[in-house]
Amino acid sequence: MSRSPDVLVIGGGVIGGAVALSLADRGLAVTVLESGRIGRGASWAAAGVLAPDWSGHDPAVLTRLAADSLAMWPEWVAELERRSGIGLNFRRDGLINVQADPSAESLPPELGVEPPPLAAGERLSVSELRRMEPILTGPILGGVLDGEVAQVDNPRLTPALMRAAADRGAIVREGALVIGIERAGSRCVGVRLADGSILSAGAVVLAAGAWSGPLAESIGVSALPMTPWRGQMLLFDAPAQPVRRIIFCGELVLIPRPHGPLIVGTTFENAGFDCRVTLGGIAHILARADRIVSGLGDLPFSRAWAGLRPGTPDGMPHMGPVQGWDGLFAATGHGRKGIILAPLCGELMARLIVEGDFDDRLEGCRPGRRMPNLDA
Ligand SMILES: Cc1cc2nc3c(=O)[nH]c(=O)nc-3n(C[C@H](O)[C@H](O)[C@H](O)COP(=O)(O)OP(=O)(O)OC[C@H]3O[C@@H](n4cnc5c(N)ncnc54)[C@H](O)[C@@H]3O)c2cc1C
């Protein structure tokens, strides 16, 4: 007779996968419930850039969490590749944060924003920049090179996590849409699936990405406010790598993948839960690329896609216990940083759930914290 799992994880993305693996490694019986196919949400659509602070828009405390997580990556990813047998192409080639001239005629305002001050960054003059990356043209003032920034083949990441977790006994169920979270008194006791079945467990982790918000609201939990932020991405076939490092400027990002293709993104749109590509989104990306990059129009276009970043009002993830629901934990709302944060999130959530250890670093992520944008 099969016993109830210790923990049910709602959502089979990189966050659900990282949490499931850390729990399974601690000997817990874990079941992951994924409504569609694992790793096909934001975790698949992402750029795979592992940069603690590439925009300067994020709260400092989030940047510190991301830096801590980045420090875990080399060992974490090597171990994951070994255990899963899936190559993840972790590479530390660095990122160049380019500053365009804000006074240039009809420059989209976000391109002219000063790069964030990077501790590990090296300032580059325009001529140094153009020597390093000849594709850069247009009204550029200079840039900052952060050699610590890495990238990973993110579409393979969730399958690797799930395979490693399954090797430790975790059960991964695809096509399992959770429509409710069950409780008895103040205790969370399991979930309800769309087929009407109820699954019991000692604890439940809500890791359903952008869809965590509506699920929380449906059970009357207001402590997890979220907004889906759509990001569109383009892929070009590039026979010889047109850039060597990741290039970032405002919202524009160019990522050279090791085997040739060039990814160009992105948008930041509130389009509800619609994650389709639009011509407007493609035009937006190309118009920005056209201002600082030459020759993109000559590359063969391969495809475009979009994904939903799980955003929160204060830009911080929701990680921790959900008040009034003993045994319900949130691991969601990682916005633009869910890939880089995955190792740390898995570790801190497992410590919390298994050992009851609420790491100080989770304080700013506590579900139900004051949200200046909402509470003001
Ligand atoms: C265009 C784009 C670029 C990005 N670039 C980067 C980057 O370079 N670096 C970085 O660190 N981050 C990046 N991100 C952010 C990162 O992708 C996300 O923060 C991260 O993938 C979130 O992971 P997740 O597991 O929470 O969500 P998801 O990957 O979306 O997974 C959630 C899963 O839950 C499932 N689900 C939803 N509802 C239910 C339900 N009711 N029952 C069962 N299952 C359910 C979904 O089907 C989905 O598979 C980017 C995001 C986008 C969209």
C-alpha cells in the first residue's frame, strides 16, 4: 500500500524541482504535481543568465540572495549533471552591461539607463567595448564587464532536477492540475486535483510560478500577491558566434549559446496569463536591438517564444510558511531571477520544512510581509 507523501510540491518548474530535490535528498517522500509537462513554464522560456544584478532595478537584499545562490552554482550544477546524466552547459563567460547615450535622438528611455555599480565589474571605454564585441554600434557611452556572470542551458535544468529527485524516490506527476488546497482546522492537509481526487500530505509547497497567485487567492490567502510579467524572446541561427559574452542594455539582452544560436530578448509586459508571442513584442525587441547592434537583420530567424515571470509587488520572492495554514509553504514569485535563485531556494526551503530553520536571509521573502506598494 502506498503511503501519503511527506510533502506535495505544486508546480514542476525549476523552483518546484529544486525544492523537491533538496527534500528528497533529506530522505522525505515527495510528490511533484505539474498541471502540464514539467519545466515548460517560465523555467523553459528564460534566458538562463546567472547574474545577481544586471538591471540595477532589484532590491539590494534580492541581489545578495542571488549572489549567494550564484556562489552555489558551480558545485550544484556539476553534481546535478553527474546525478541526472543531463549536460547543462554552465559557462562563466561574463556579461557586458552597455550604456547607451540617453541624449541620443529617439533612444528608448530604458536603453540609456546607467549600468548598476558592480563590485566585480570592470569599466570599459567605447573603443574597448567595440574591440571586444564588434557587433556593438550606435550611440554607446561605454559599459561594465562583470566576469562572474554565468549562463546555463535552462530548458534542460528542470528535467535534470526532476530526474535527480526521482532517483531519490520522488514521484513526478505530469497532467496533475491542482485546483484547491485542503485544510483541517488551521492545518494544511493536502490538495485537490481537477479530476476530483484529494491527495493528503504532511506539508504542501506552493511553487506554481506565476499561477501561484490565483491558486492562493482561490483558497482565501491574500499573503501572496503576484503579477505575471510576460517576457518574449527571439532565437537566431548564428553560424559564427556574433557576440562572445552576454550583452545587456536596459531591457535588451543578447545571449550567445555555446553551440551557436543567439538569443535576443526581451519584453516586460503585463498581459495577464497570455504567454503568446505578439508582433508588437517582436518589433519592440528588434527596435531596441537595432539601436546598439549591427547585422542582426542578416541572421536567419529561427523562432520566438514567451513566458510568464512570477512577479511580486516589492520584487522579492515569497518563500516561507503561509500564516494561518500550518504546513503550507510558499516558494514562488522569483520574478526575473528564478533560475539563478534555484540552488539557494531549494536549500533554504528544505531546511525550513525539514528542520524548522527559518534562515535570516528569508526575512525579506516572508509571505504576508508589508508591501510598500500595496500597504502604503
Ligand atoms: C523571458 C524570461 C526570461 C527570463 N530570464 C531569466 C534569467 O536569465 N535568469 C533568471 O534567473 N531568471 C530568468 N527568468 C525568470 C525565471 O524563468 C523564473 O523566475 C523561474 O523560471 C520561475 O520558476 P518557477 O518554477 O517558479 O515557475 P515556472 O517555471 O513557471 O513553473 C511553474 C509550474 O507550475 C505549473 N503549475 C501552475 N499552476 C499549477 C497548478 N494549479 N497545478 C499544478 N501545476 C501548476 C506550471 O505548469 C509550471 O510548469 C526569466 C523569465 C522569463 C519569462
